[in-house]
Amino acid sequence: MRTPILLTATLAALAILAGSALAGGRHTAAEPVVVKALGGMKMVPNTYFQDEMRFSPGTIHVTSGQSLTFEFGDRETEPHTLTIVPRSALPKTAMQAEQCRACRYATGHLKNPKAAPDDANPIVHWVLNKGAAGLDRVGDSIAIQPGGKHKSITVRVTAKPGTTLYFLCAVHPWMQGKIVVG
């Protein structure tokens, strides 16, 4: 008697897992999508230093009007932004990342947008909207910071269905991704 019950339970569990895998990480409109800033570093002396900071997931599927939560993942080490930029402005080389022109879209987060960020020039604006509230166009940006009350932030993705928004972290411009709005 136990074998048919166990087989039925196993098949049901596999069907649920298969359905989740086929969904490709997509969420229903009622569920907020969570994007995490993950990090780490590797070093081989006299060979290389590798920064492993990244967004997870890198490609986000949402419906227009759905909430997106941006938060720290495995480590709270440094501030991060999720800044909407033109696809063509995403840095593709180390030199472009070092001299990130697209990062200027996030300078409005700082107390003094014309100065470098540091203890004397902290993040004071956690959400930047270039138009209506929500993530829908180039220049929209949200920021998180370790410690304190800004470890996560939730906003709506208000871009029209069919839109793809490209983003980066203005502090670490090799952290890049896209939001596909359905």
C-alpha cells in the first residue's frame, strides 16, 4: 500500500518542480520579484584579483505594475544601485567600467551630485525618478546601503509591456542586468 502513495507523492512533487523550471523564474503579478546584490572576491598573488559582485538574477521577468525588491544577498559590504541606462552605454571593457559614463545617471543619489561618494558625501536620495514614479525609463535608479534602514528597497516596474530596461550598479558597473516587462 505504501508504494502507490509514495509513487503518487513523488510524481506530484516532480510535476511541481517541472512547472517551476518551465516558468523560468517568472513570477505572477501578485508576487514581488526579488533582485539580490551578491558578492565575493578571489585573488591569486601576482596573477589576478577578481571581484565577483553581481545581480541575481541578471535577467528579471515582470509584468507592468509589478513590485521589484532590491536587497543584499550573501554579504552587506558596499552600497549598490540598480540604475536604468541605455543598453549602448553598458560598459563592456575594464577601461569603460573604470570610466563609466552611464554611472552619471545615479549621481542624484548623493548629497552633492558633483562630488565623489564618501563619508562626507553620502547617499541621501534612495529613489530617483526621471518621470513618473517607478522603474520605466533611463535615469530611474534605486540605492541600497549596508547597515541602517536602507538594506532593501521596493518599487514598482511601471514600464509598458514589451519594454526591456537595462541596468547596472553605478558603484560597480560590471554588475549589469535587464528587466523584461511582459
